[in-house]
Amino acid sequence: MKLIIDNANIDDIRSMYEYFPMDGVTCNPTILAKEKRPPYEVLKEIRDFIEEGELHVQVLNDKAEGMVEEAYKIRKELGDDTYIKIPTTKEGLKAIRILAAAGIHVTATAIYTQMQAFLAAKSGALYVAPYINRIDNLGSDGVRTAKEIHDMFRNYGFKTEVLAASFKNSRQVITLCEYGIGATTISPDVLDLLIKNDSVTAALNVFRSDFERVCGKGKTMLDC
Ligand SMILES: O=C[C@H](O)COP(=O)(O)O
């Protein structure tokens, strides 16, 4: 499963890359707006830092022709390997087909239903991004929806992968990991929850105090 960071803050991204085996960065217009700087300035910094990692950037137009135009501008600014996030509306499906036919990497976003995912995959998207937590908040089951999409793609032999987004807790991520979905994009706070465990800290504290009883305070295998 690819591990992608859903954030546009370069300090957060640097920090997450330092500790976690990251595969790239996604953002959306809301995430970009939080940086309060010109979007391409922010994105170019991210592009330079993550080097070959995946970068997913969303268009704003709601008509297919405008989406396609934006996609070409994003690629011109940030490189041809940039994934263009296209909202999975009727106009979006048209744009996905045009872009995919031109060999452009498309991530179909704002996925709430299996049918949106099916249509996006059939139109040529390389990823579909179901919004796990937002689906949960509609009274449905985001994790189950993502798994059903993943299974459907395998049944049809689509090469499209699920890039699950919108997480609020580590359980949602772990369950999708067990299902073997292609990728998750996670905010820094939820990424931290994946490794935060008070039982681990407690176990390590016991190891340390036992060792220090014999070797002295602050001693390690370097200087005992
Ligand atoms: O681009 C979509 C976001 O990943 C949605 O995440 P959010 O529901 O936490 O805002």
C-alpha cells in the first residue's frame, strides 16, 4: 500500500518524510488555501522536495474543457508525471476520458459511491479517491465502500487503484491496509496515530529503568 501525505505544508511534509516511508503528496484547494501563498510557489517547493514521489493536484473548473486546460497548465508548471485530480462529476468523466487518452495521469476524486468509481476507472483514471470519513459522516460506511471498489476493480481487471482519502482515525487506515488497497493519503495527525502507542512507551520505559539499575542513569549499549 502506498503511503501518501494529504497536506501542502512543506515543514510538515519534510517532517513526515523524515520518519515515515512516504510515497508522495496529495492536496486539494482547501489544503492549498491554508498555506496562504501562491499555489504554484507552494507546489513547486513540494515537487522539488519529494523528487520522484507522486504529486496529486486538483483542478477547480467545473466544465470538462476548463478541467483539461487546467490539467495542462498544472503539468507545465509541475511536470508531466503530476497526477491531475479531477472531481468525479459528469463533466469530470468527460475530462478524465480526454486526459487519459492523452496519456495524462488522472486521479478521480470526490468519490462517494461505487458507481462513480466504476465510471472513473472505465474512463481511464489511474486512481480513484473515495472519501472514507466523509462517507461515514453520511451514515454509510467509507471503509466498506473503498473495499467494494477495490474488489470491483479486481473483478473487472481494471488497472485503476484505490487511493483512499479523508481519514479521521488509524483503524480506518489499518483495515484498508489489511484489504490490500493500492494507496492511502493521510494527514500528518492521523499518520502519527498509526505509530503512537502508550503500551510501547511503557514497555520501553521498563527496559530502560531495568538496564539503568545495573549500568547507571542514561547509560546505553554504547557506554555501559
Ligand atoms: O481531497 C480530499 C481530502 O483528502 C478530504 O479529506 P478531509 O475529509 O479530511 O477534508
